[in-house]
Amino acid sequence: MNAKKLVAIIGAGPAGTVAAALLKKNNHDVIIFEKQHFPRFSIGESLLCSCIDDLEQAGLLSVIEQANFQIKKGAAFQKNNHYAEFNFSENFTKGKDTTYQVERAKFDKLLADEVVRQGVEIRFGEQVEKISFGQGADLTLRKENGQYYQFHADFILDASGYGRVLPRLLNLELPSTLATRRAIFTHIDDHFSDKPLVREKILITTHPSNPEIWFWTIPFSAGRSSVGVVVPESLFNESNLATDALLQKLIKETPSLNNLLRDSHWDTPINTLVGYSANVKTLHGEYFALLGNAAEFLDPVFSSGVTIAIRSASLAAELLHRQFNGETLDWEENYSKKLNIGINCFRTYVENWYNQRFQNVIYHHSPDPKIKAMICSILAGYAWDINNPFVNESEYRFNWLADICQASQQDINNE
């Protein structure tokens, strides 16, 4: 085995901590630079089942299992009088059939504390300002007191999320193919005890007259929930309303959700995130790789962000370990192409959510159980299972299914 290598990771969120845990497990030195202090607020609160597999592999699952997070067993969708649900116990893919709905401030801190316990150093309050490459990566970091210093690593993983540190510093950013949208969200004391809500499922509610507007309701443990809405940025600008006023207005226009939230106590400031979708020219270089949202973020609608982040961390950590042990690897083949299997699968469903074709599939009056199980596996995060036809040929298979559902609905309308 070659001499022990030092890996620098930007960001102590789930991607950063999973990568760090896996690398440390294989006896590599790891240091994480995180510009914020934990705990801190974040979205991406409804985990998918495949995340649990990756957390288990990284040795991080036990601390999550002991944290009393809300168990998640599926997803529910509601639009006007239509209701549909997916149960992860009915997945096509063999794997975990439950996961968690988590307050990210608590979740991320648990993971960070655990990797520190495992021997990983995290330097909070430090930000990467510059980077250059020679025999490895040379970083210029700025501390909170304004002091700068230099740091050398053999390799760098960017897990900086929406900060996208390396894409910004290395001019790797590309415009997203997805339209610009805004998320407006908060946490509430929900008072759902007498409401028709299954706490073990995320609830996705579509606005009754504008299918591009949708809401999430993510129940946590101890009677709290995350509530948010996603709207086209053009609609937000045209509304001339503050974010909190627009959120309340859109909820009132959606009877089922308004009824669900009528007794809730709004005790947390409203947050907003705009223009979150992103793309990059490349996912890797000779001495770096981009993880999760730092590389590409699609949309929050199917909770794919944390799943892609954690999967990218697992892939990159495995490849780095093999590379440090002397293997010659093609990162384009073994990282970018493998990661893009799942990203492209999720993209198919995100794009077709907003053009309503996937919404029509979800609310179809008579779904085929086998096909529904294949779709359910994707919603559970198993978007890399190429044995699933709806993963392996995601766009072709989806278009075939959407056309069948549309024709079936037209036949019913013509009767």
C-alpha cells in the first residue's frame, strides 16, 4: 500500500461526512473545512431509502437510529380530490423499505460529531478562498477573524452544497436546463393529531389551479413539521408579495392543505432559496471531484438532493481509496457516468412533474402494480438500479408509460 494520503473536504454536510467516514475507515487522513457552525438550518429533510444503505456502509447509521427521528415509509400525493400514495415496502428494488424525516440541523450535527469521534478533523468557521493545483491541491483559507493561511492536500472533494466553491473558483458552472424556481419554507408546531395525515409519509400537494406550484409537508417527530412551497420565479416576481405573504396566500388557495394547517403554530422565520438548480462542465479533475449539490442540483420535488449527495460521496470515496492504492482509474467512466445514471433518472421525473405528465401517471385510476413498484423504487432513491427498466431506459420507458396513461384517460373521458 502507498503512503497514507490526505484528503481535504469542503463542507461538513451529509456528502462531506459520508465521504470522510469512508476514507477514514480505509485509513486515509481527512480534514473537513466548513464555513458555518453547527447546528445550522438546512432543507433536504426527507431522506430516501437508498441513503440508509450508504449511511450504514459508512458506519454512520447507528447514531441516526438512536436519534428518534420520524420514520418514513413512503410518499403521498394530493391534488384537488385526487390522492395517491407509494409504500416503500412495495419497492421493485431489494433494499431498505423505511428511512427517516429529519431536522437537518440535528441530523447534520450528529453526522459531523460522529466523524470527529472517528478521528476526522473539522475546522468550522473557515472558508476556501482560492485553489491551485500542482502535485495535489493548494488551498487558501480564510478564518472568521480574517486571517488567511495555506493548506496542501493530495486530493480535494467539494461537498459545499449550494455554495459550489470549486465550480465558482474554477469557472465550472453551467446554466441549468431547468427553469428558475423559488422555494419558500419554514418549520411549524403542526397540531396534526386530529387530521387525516400519515406522519410516516412525506405529503406532496399540488396547487389546485397551477400544476407548477407544489407544497411539501414533512412531519418530524415531537409534533413538528417542515412546510414549503415551490413556485416559478416569474410568479414570485409578479405577485409583488413578501415571501411569507405569498406562502400563506398559496396555502389558502389550496383547500386540503389549508385545512391540514389550520391549527398549526407558525413559530419559525420563513426562509427562501431561489435559482437552486445547477449544472457544471465536469464532475472531476486530476486532483478534485465534486459531490452532491456542488456538482448538480435538480429540484426538491422528489427529495433527490441528499440522496445524490450521499451516493456521490460513496462513489468518490471508493475510487479515491483504489487510486491511492495504486490503481489507474478512469474517473469519467467510474464516477461521472455512474453518478449520472441516477441523476438522469431523477431528471426524467422532475421534468415530467412540471409538464404534468408524471402527475397524470401518479393519479392514474388503475396503476399496474408491477410498474408502480418500479416507479416506487425510484421514489425510494434506488435510481441507480439498472435492473429496473424505468432506470435503465428512464426517458424512453417513462414516455411509453405516460402515453399509455394519457390514452387510457382519454378513453374514459370519451365513454
